[in-house]
Amino acid sequence: MNHTPIEYLDLAAQALGFILLFGLGLSESLRYELGVATNYVIGWLPEILPFHMVLIILAAVCSLYTSIIQKNLVDWDFMHMQQVRMKQIQKDMREAQLSNDKAKLENLQAEQMKSISEQGKMMKMQFRPMLYIGIISMPIFMWIYFYLGEHPQFIIFPFWGTVNMSDAVVGPILFWFYWYFLCGIFISQLTRKILYIEPMI
């Protein structure tokens, strides 16, 4: 099978995203080296801005990049249609069960099986953007780990007071990620509205 240059780039990008998303968990040295390499690109930011502001900028970059990738790689009309269809089938099946309409129930079950077969397409549609997103997000996360390991940072949170950003909020969730996540949610909602990306129902 012959591929166009664009298709080869797509496959290469997906392979890179897969390695970054799943391969980093296997090698601590790879995570460290990625953090060091990323430091050459964005390590100057904390020199001119407070670290919590740096996290806001990085969250904004990732949110914008994620929204653009999802807008271009996900068929939102298809996703929306499938969700509406499944909800309607489930509603009709409940009504058929209550009315003991076996013929209608059999037809709906066949239709439900056909809809389930479309789930594979939906999963593939969601998985591909995740690989692209990993190309940007994983180097940023590895840099944050690297930077905070070399330069401890503190931030004031309501109820908690002054905390080390490398400390855990609860379980494995660290304060820096909690702050990054909060900023990312707000910025993501804004960028999705600007880009007219429909929320999943």
C-alpha cells in the first residue's frame, strides 16, 4: 500500500505520541532526559515569570493545541449523532419492555447491536487525537517534574496556605498538577467555545 507524504507524517506523529504516552512509563531515565531536553526550549520562562504564571501559560498552550487537534481529527457530528441514537434506542427499549412488545424489542436489540459496532469507530476517533496531544503535553509534564526537582516552588492555596508545588494534594495528585488542571479546564472551555467544538452529551 502506497502512502502519501502526509500519511507517512501522520503515522510518524502517531508513533511518536504513542511512545511519549506509553513508553515514558517504562523508563525513568527517558523521562528525565525528555525533561532536560524540553528545558532548553522553555526553561527561560521561570526566569521572567512566577512559576504559577508559567503553568497558566503552559496550560493555555496545551488547551489550545488540544482543542485544535480535536476539532480537526474528531467528527463531532458523528459522535453527537451516535450518542443521541443510543439514548433514543435505550428509551425505546424501556418502553417496549414495559408494553411487552417483543417484536419491537427484537428490532431495537438488533439496532442496538448495530450501534455498538460503531463504538470501535468512535474509540479510534478519540484515540488518534490523544496520540497527537501527547506530543506536546508529555514533554511539558516531564519538564515540570524536572524543573521542580531542581527548583522547588511554593504557592498559596485557599485552605491549604503556602504549599510546595511538588507535594501531594491527595494520593498521586500533586499541587502543581492541581493548579495546572484548574487553569486548563477554564482555558479549555473558552477555546472550545471560540472554536465551536460541541461538548459530548
